[in-house]
Amino acid sequence: MTRAAGLAAFVILAAPVLGAAPAAAAPKPPTISWYGGEFETCNSKMATAAISDCVTALTEAWDKRLNTAYRALMAAQNPAQKERLRTAQRAWIQFRDANCTFYGSVEGTIANIEFAECRRVLTAQRTIELELANTP
């Protein structure tokens, strides 16, 4: 199993556990997968740089949605919870950056794709987590 496939398996398996409400109360979160779905729109590109740029654009869209979810969740919290959420978000950003740097440190140009895809998957996962946390 490649490191990329291992990360994908972790993300897919961990997504329902992280931040999800009981199954009867919460909508089913969308599937975030390493291969397939969104990634396939980029994987069809012919050059590594084009694939990486495409994945980065997808990540930017998820990041905008993440910021909206974060602001909405912050607005719904009392002052103590706001500080906890701020601390958690800062720690998550450090984790995401360190984790994706690890995946992006392989040799060759595939590192650019692995780094970009790691950021996309983790950003999408965190977005869904925060959106679900703000769902009544």
C-alpha cells in the first residue's frame, strides 16, 4: 500500500468518527476519497503541474467553505468555547501542514500531487466536520 493510499484509507475511515452526530440525527457526510470523485477531474490532466494546479484549485474552494463553516460555528459559541475552537483550529492547521509536508516529501514530481491532494482531502474533511458541528 502506498503512503497516499494509506492516507486515503485513514481519511475515509476516520471521517464518520470525527465530529459526526449520532447517525439518526446527522445527514450522511459526503465521501472524501483520495482517488475518484473530485480528484478524477484533475487526474485526467496530462502533466504533473496541471494535476497539482487543478487539485490546488479544488482545495481553495474547500478552504473558502471551511472558513464559512468556521465563522458560523464561532458565532454560535460562548466565549470559552470560542477560545477552544480557535485553539483547535490552529492546532488542526499545524497538523494539516506538517502531515501534508510529510506526504509531499517523497522523491520526484509526484510529491507535488501528493502534497496538494493531502491538503484537499484534509481540508474537505475538516470542512464537513465543522459543518456537521454547526448542524442543529
